[in-house]
Amino acid sequence: MSALRHALTVALLVFSAVLLHAQAYTSIVVIGDSLSDTGNDAHVSTALYTAAAAVPTPATGYTQGSFTDGADTAPAAQLYSGVWIKQLAAMLAAKPPVLNSLDGGANYAYGFAFTGSGTTPFAYGPGNVFTFPVNNMGLQLSTYLATNPTITSKTLFVVWGGANDILNATSSAAVTTAAANEAAVIQALIAAGATDFIIPNLPPLGAVPRLNTTASAASATAAAAGFNQALAAYVAALPAANPGKSLHLYSLDVFTLFNTIIAAPSTYGFANVTISSNFLAVNPDTYLFWDGLHPTTAGHHQLALAAAALIAPGATTTTLASSNLSANLNASVTLTATVKSPAGIPTGVVTFFDGTTAIGNGQLNTAGVATYTTSSLTAGTHNITAAYVASQYFNASTSTALSEVVTAPAISLTATPVGLTIASGSTGSEALTVATVGGLSGTVSLSCAPLPSPLTCTFSPATLTFAGANNTLTSTLTVNTAGVNISQLNRTRPGSNTLQAIAACSLLPFFGVLVFRRRHLRSLPLLCLLLLFSSGAVLGLSGCSGSSSANAPKGLYTIPVTATGGSATSSLSFVVTVN
């Protein structure tokens, strides 16, 4: 178990070093209480009394200047050194100092501090003979601002308090007041130019050794949860209250972290999460708590790791959506990319790609959403992705591809039924369905040429009008197999002398015979007989013609149909069976 825990620790340290390599913070300013104090209480108490009466000191069970264990305590810490903010600073590339303010640093936190203003006396020793003033968080703030500090985007602010307020609260109003006080400190720092904050909430106070076996454990945890809820609401309102400022508010959820560790301590290398290890013959690195309220350096290490995960360039996920996945050619399509991160709302630019070609950029808004609108996509299928470009605070990420289908104007033509059977001389109908896609607009004309003789066709209607939306219209095609007979042709042209001309021509040879052989009167009876026969033959031909027809013979006929609208066409053929 020890070897496994050591390996896990080494892995976490390596992870932290890699994680924070790109972090740009070069200074840290701390406003808070004993969970972050690195020596202000010790400085004041030593100055007023003696080193032996300093708080905290190894003589009272604490490493010099901080409310936790260390190499100089009994038992001694072996793996970690200092409170969480000191460990976090060591993980940063610049390794900014976190020296207490009374010794020239920018850590203004005091043990036993409240969230309000002014000072609170802290009494200790036999009969509370010793006492010293503790700067509350409001006074810590004004002391810092009085130095006329230079604040840049590389200055990280830590504001963490509220535990002393909750542990000494006598009403629910005191809980919400404490949250409001802390929010006021953050707002004042923002007004002074601060942009980057770590804002931890309170742990489940009923779980600390001082309270976890008492009747007030549940109420203490509930009060901490109420404080956290109120503080979260105040923090959430800060961006809107400070328009135009690029704020990075990293909320460190200590409440959930401690509940998670307590539920599965071995996962984090702890053997005990319920009692304090101070003055016990144990390895404090396997205990979550050093005293009744404060974590061991191992516990502080978990806080530092969680904070590091927040302020390092945050992991992001990018999702992509389209306003219309099936768009017409030249239609407007809006692509929407949403970038999310557990470290906050990402800022920066999203680039949209069609395959490997960048087609445009979009700036993320205050909700982490970027859009790009285009009407230039060509007809076909496009694989669109959105790539978030890495920024100082957030890592890059790319969405999964979506398939954007762009359709050119086109016509679809179908017939029902798929073929006809018609008796010769009759008609049959076919239902035609004309559908447009790609936003085709205007008229579509129907035709059925070339048509096998003697069939004819008509459409009702012969043209269809489309308004540009993809829709469907119908027409009826009628096929006629009846031909036109010869007698009909005569009736259509009154006064026609066709048959008479044929008859006359047929008699001409006989008139020639009469002319050249008139002297041979002996042949006159024979000629009369020939004339009579020819006249009968002609009359017989005329009677046959009047009763004949040109109806389609029995058989199979292929009917072509074409729909034409602008440059778009669609054709089909179906078979007509004539019987």
C-alpha cells in the first residue's frame, strides 16, 4: 500500500508540473483565514510576546507560521510542505512567493479571521492570558489596496473565508452575511483591476474532527452548504456586474472534494479521514486532518491539486450544430459551435472547417458560443467541423464532424401505375408526380415526344408552377390508341374530288383507245364492257376506304415522358400494352 501510494503521489506531482507548465501567473495575493495563513498570526503573536508564545508554532503542535503539520512537528510530515496555497505556488512555472504580508509578502490571510471588516481579538494561553488582534478579510483588503499595487492578468487572487463566521453563527442571517462580505471583497478587487481569482467554498464542516461526533454536525454542514450556495450566487452575478472585463473566476468546490475523499479515502492515499493526527504516533500523510479543523499537508495537497486543475489551461469540449443539415444550393446555413470547460466559460475564436479547408471564424460570446453563416457551400456532402483555438486559459478542442448536405435544383418524376393496358382504340391514364428539390422555382413543362405512331398523349395540366420551396405537384397523362380513318379525313375537307380524280384517271386509257381506233366500230361493244368494269372497280375502292381505321395494332409501346424546368430535367419511360 505504501509503495502504491508513493507511486500515486509521484504521478500526481509529475502531472501537476506538466499541467501548470504553460501557466503565466507570476504573483499571488491571498485574502483569507487560517486555511491560507503562512505566518501573519505567528508574526503578530511573536512581536507582542515571545517566540514561545507564538501562534502557531511547533510548541503548540504546528509547523512554523501555518496551521498544519510539517517537518518540525510531531508527528512530522514526510511528503508535503506547507498549506495548499504554498503547494500550489510551487506547482506554477514562475513559482511565485506566498510570504505573509507582515513579513513583506502578499499573503494577507490571518488565522481566526472573519469575513467582515476591522479586527477581532484572539485570546489564548492559560486563562486566555495572551491576546492579539486578527485582521478580518475587509481589513486585509484595505491594507492590500493601500499599497497601491500593480495588478496585471498575471496576478492570481485567492479569496477564501467564512469558516469562522459559520462556526460562530447564531442565526441564518449570519451565514448569508458572511457570503455577502466575501463577495464584496472580490468585487472591490475587481474594481481595482483584478481579473483572475480562485474562490474556494467551505468544506462540510460537520465532517471535521471537532464536530463529526457531535449533535451539531448536521447543522454545521447545512450551514456550510447554505454559505456555499449564497456565495456561488454572488460570484455568478459578478461578470454581469462588471461588463467589459475579462474575468476568470475559478470556483474551487472544496465541499464536494472533501465529501469525495471521505467517501473513498484510500483512493487518495488516506487511511483515516475522521480524527486528527496531531500528537498521535501516526504518519500524518495518511490522515486527512491535522487538528480538529485543519487538514494535514497531505490534505492541503489535495486542495492544491484541485486548484491547479482549475487555473491551468482548462480542458475544453466543442460541439457543433447546423441550422439546416439538408440545405438548398445558395441557401444560408448557420453553423453554431459551443465550447465548454469545467474551468469556466472559454473565450477566443472558433475556426470552422469543410474537410481540411477553413471556411470561416467565429468569436465566442459570453456563453461560449460562436456562429458562422455561409451560403457558399457547393452542391454535395460536406464534412464540417469546428475547432476551438487554444487560449491562455483553455486548451484547444475540435468537434466531431457533422454531415452537411447541399442540394442543387433538381426534378424528380414518377408515374403511377408503372404501366398501362389499353384496348386498341381506347384511352388510358397515368398519374405523374413531379417533385422539386434544391429550391427549384418557376414552371415545369411536361412532354411525351417522340411517341410511337399512332399513339397520342395529353397532360392535365401540361405545366406546373413551383414557388421555390421543395414541394410536390401532380399531373395526369392520357394516352390515346385510336387512329384517324380515311372517311374522317374526307369529312374534314368538304368538296374533295380525290376519288373522282382516281376514277377519271383510271378511264383515260380507254378514251385513248376510242380516239385512235374509232374507225374500228366492230370493237365498240367490247370497249363499253371494259368501261363498265373499270367504273365498278373504282367505286369498290371508294367503299373500302370509307370503312377502314388506323387504330394502334396490338403490341407493346414505350412511352417517354420528360419534365423540364430551367436547366433541370427528369425523364422516365413506361410501357403501354395495346390489346
